[in-house]
Amino acid sequence: MGLKTFRVVNNKSIRLAEATEVPAVMVIAGPNGVGKSTLLYAIKQGANTTDGNTRIFYQPPHRVLRATKVRRGWLSGGLRSLADLISGNDVSGYEGLSFHNSARTPGNVDEAGSTIKHTLGKIENRRQAIIAGVVDAKQRHGETIDPATLPRIYEPLENLTKYLLPHLVFDRIDFADEENIRCIWARKDASGTIEVDIDDMSSGEKSIIVLFLPLLEDAIRENLEKLETIGSGSTPAARAPEDRVFLVDEPEQHLHPDLQSKLLAYVRNQAATARTQFVLTTHSPTILDQTFDNELYLLSNPSADPEENQLKRIASSLERLEALKQLAGSTYFLTTGRALVCIEGETAPPDEPSDLRLLQIFYPRATAYTLVPVGGKGNVINTVTRLREHVPEDVYRIRVRGLVDADQSLGSTPGVFQLPVCMIENFLLDPEILQQYLLSIEVNTFADEAALSKELVVIATSMKNSEIARRVRQKLKTRTVRLNGATVAEVKEAHRSAVAEIQALLPNDTDLGRYVLDATEVVDGILAEGKATDRFHGKAMLKEFYQRHIASKNIGYGVACLELAKMVGAKRVAAERLDPVFEQLAA
């Protein structure tokens, strides 16, 4: 491979970022401002060690795909490939095209994509000139030529389209109007087939062609040379093999996630077959979740140690990377630069907002953290513990924390903290907010907040037995039973064994009586202290209140929750209680 190592030192936000071994595909992630664009440009400018005949291509972050009007008369002279352009430092020298600022740097708008018609037009001009010469030579000797025997010059471009843009088929470069040449693809859909000029393509479609055409031009040029030698008996001159390094800043620009998902597979294929290395920087969750263990690197902010390398490989094996994905839910979450906070929560029913959504609405500060719902309290503790082992904070600068509901004791798990209430919905059980909301939907059931507070006490009292049962359940062990067996006898034996195990879970009467008595005392104490809106099951209380006083207005439960969350956020009562918790998460 052409790129062996690179080392960037004291360049803007980068104190030290180096790789002593560069894989065929390197995907670099990290938060904004950490220096990803600086790193790529430094590699392009020479902060690298390359091997043999190596050429470096560079695609900066701010790429333009401008529509252009190109005349055939501007296409004279030799071929100028897009590969030559993106391995250079500026966009200039294109007859008829003028760009305000031609520099190709991270801080400038790159106009390389705006030359695509000029590039394809020159190829077509050359193709037609060669064909004319071949036909003329054959005719002088009284010979004819079968068009089917001619090389398909654009076959590499056809294959690119077939793989990444299968709804398009490359057709031709059209010189019918020499004052405005066209690059034609056929678009197929349920309504039929239409011709589409490249200027009329979507930004994503055009982006794919501009992005990868430089990798195809060698094969296109070889096809032109084969065409040129037809009838001469000669063969194209051999070229010295060339390694290519393709640096792309944010390849996901303009691309739908489905297209992003195909990108890495295509890149890997090119790396395996075309002597090309890829170094990509990205914020795309789709791309990051498709990376292999030897491909994914994290660029983090510098630490207090001036000798510490800011660029680190996240996982040392595929198994470890998959474990991290399973724990965090996505590789992307490990690359945001924000504290990763595992919270309780499952996928909410379609008609209910998730805990995460409610929290973000009434406590905007939460958006400064990467909040990841991972299930119940046990899953939060397990996930935080394992992530802190796999991705130590002092090495990767990734803060991993946990936030659990206050419906049961926490213990002393490092990095895990509790909400000041039983669950997120408890914050919505604010008498003042509930009264304001009822009045806004023209429900005048309660004379004032005090009357509404009494209704919440009534609801809480009606839930006494369910709250006792919930606390007893938390004390009892649980077991999932799955019966199996290849014969009737085996299934029955599995059933008997499961029944015995379940019976063993039931404590003796003395212990069970103590569990019930303790739970009853706790629940009675909560009711006596008037703390039910904090410590009872908030979702159950809110749903009961909704059924009694809101449902008759034909307002969905989810809609009501979202409106209440907005009002709680405006009042900032939740913020006062949550700020101390989030200060701990930030520490």
C-alpha cells in the first residue's frame, strides 16, 4: 500500500496525531473542532511516508456540485482527468469555466465537482476522434469494422452506476447541441424511462459520480488506448504501477443513509482490486456502524500529556468492536466527543413519547450529552461497567456514565447516578402545570391547584396495592422459562425442571411476609409524607389522570405528554432538580 505512515504535529487543534501503520481503509471519527479536516489536509500536504510510485487524491469538506454550460469548442487539447485535478491544489485552466477562488483547501469551497462535464466531454471528444481515425483507416484499405468489437470506453462508469445508483444507466455524452453538451443517464422507475443530464441529477447522485470518477479514469483511458490500437497490430504501452491514496473529508455529503450503507463496501472493493487506499473522515452514524475493527479510528482532543497520540484505534479485534456496538447501541455514540450517558428506557409504543424525548423537551441541557436508552436498571449498570472497561476514559477521552430511575436502591456502581424521581413521567405530575394544561383544553374540573393536588392523592391512594406489589416484585428473583425438547417426554421433563426451579425462587413464609411488610411500610410512608408524585410509578399515575380528565377531549396520551413536557420546561422546576445530577454526569 502506498501510504505507510503519517504524523501531524502542532497544526491548529492537533498537537500530535500519527499512524505508524495505515490500513487499506481508515475511517476517522471525532467531534467537531477536533481537527479531522486539518489532519487530512496535512497528509495531503506531505505529513506522510509513502511507498514507491504513489499519488495522493484529496476531496476537501466543502464540495460544490455546480451545474455548468460547456461548449464543445472548449474541449480541444489533451485529456485532463479529474484525478489530475483532485491530486492538485487548485481548480483552474478549464476553458470557459471561471471560479472565484480556485484554491482546494479545507477552508475554501472546492469547485472540482463543477468540472465534471468538462472532464467527460474531453473523454468523449477523444473517443470520437479515435473512432473517426480507425474507421477512416479501415475504409482506405477497403475494410469495414463491426461496432460490437469496439471496446466499451465507459464500462467502468457503467459499473459504478450499476452498483451504487442502480436506478440509473449510463447512456452517452451527447454533442447534438455543441453549444451545451449533455452527459446522459437513463433513469428507470415505475412510470418508465427518462433521459437525465448530469446537471439535473440529485445532489447525491451527482456526488457519487464526482467522488469516484477519478478512480475509474485509468481504466477509461486504457479502453481509449485499446480503441486507438485497433487495426494497427500494436498494443498499448505498459505503465509503471501506481499506488493511490484517496483522502475524503465527509464522503456522506448529499447521500441518503441507504447510499451511505453501500459506500464502504464499494470502497473496500476498490482498495482490494485497484491499488488504492482510503482515509475517510465522517460524522455519519451509518458509515461508522459499518466499519471493521481495523478501520475505525477516533481523533480526540489533546490531553495534558503533550506526547499522547490523539488518534487511536477504537477496537483491537472484530469481536471487541461488535461488543462495543452491542453495548452502546451504535459505534457512532462512541465518537461524538460528548459524555455517553446510558439511561433506562425501551422503544416506546407508537402513541407514547419515549423517556429520552420527554427529557430532551423539558430539560434542554440533556442534548449536550449522548443519551442512549439501554433497557432496565440492570442493563444500565452492566453497560456502563463494561464500556468503562473496554473504552477507558484516560485513554480514549470518552466519558461513560449511567442514569437510572429512583424506584429502587442503586448500590455503588462507579459512574451511575439516580434521577431524583421514580421515572421521567413524575416530572409531569406537577399540580400547577396540570391545572394550566387542563384550562388550556377547556377542562374546568378543579377550582385550583390545591383541588387538583387532592385528586393526585386520590389516584396515588388507589395505587397503593400495585405499589406494594411492585416493591415486593423487586425483592423477588425472576427467571425466564423456555420449554424445549425433541420428544414429548423431553418437553415434559423440561417443564418439571422449570417448575422446580421456579418453586425454589419463592422465599419461605417468614421472608415473604417481611418483604410484604417492608413494602407496605414504605408505601404508607410515601403517602403520609405526600411524596407519591415523586416516588410512585409516574407513568401509571399520569395515565390514570389522563383517563379521568383528558381522554374525553379526544387528545392522545402522547400529545398530552409532549405538551406537558413543554410546559414543565418553560417553568424550569425540573431543571432545578436535574442540574445537580447532570453536574455529576459531567464531572
